[in-house]
Amino acid sequence: MGNEGIVRVRLVYAGPGQVWRRKLRLPAGATVGDALEAGRFAEQVPNREGVLSYGIFGRTCRADHVLADGDRVEIYRPLVFDPMESRRRRAAHRAAIGRATL
């Protein structure tokens, strides 16, 4: 007997100070939402922040995305800062330090 009709996936969530992982075996045709429910993510990680988004190997997807065998479902936290604003602040800080040492 093979594994026809079964997809093996991993769920991964990296929160502040914690990494949560689960390996699952789901029926073929299962979605990201099905994996989240089967992995009991909402129960296992109750202190998550905000609305989450999802991805498969770094490419965002929706909860109704059908999974393939071997997929890694990544659960993303919302950004708490604007990456461009953060870069601007670092550049301004480096420039200020450079002027101060002259």
C-alpha cells in the first residue's frame, strides 16, 4: 500500500521568542485552512498577534490554497514596522554618527 490520497505537510509559525512546528498527514485536496485546523494552530498558539497571512515556501497564498505533498505552510505575523521607514532611520542614524566623528 502506498500513500496515494495523502499529502504530508509541515506547518511553521515563528512568533516572538517561539517557533511552533507541526508535521501533518492530510487527505489529498486538503487546503491551508484544513492544515491549520488539523494542526490545531489556534489552540496551540493562542497569543498570536493580529490577522495572519500564509505562504508556501515563501510565496503568499490564501487559506483555500490546495496543498501538495511536501509543502511547508508558513504562518506569517503582521509587520509591526514599515521596512522602508526602518531603512530610512538606519541611514539617518549612520549619517549622524559619521558627522559626529569628523
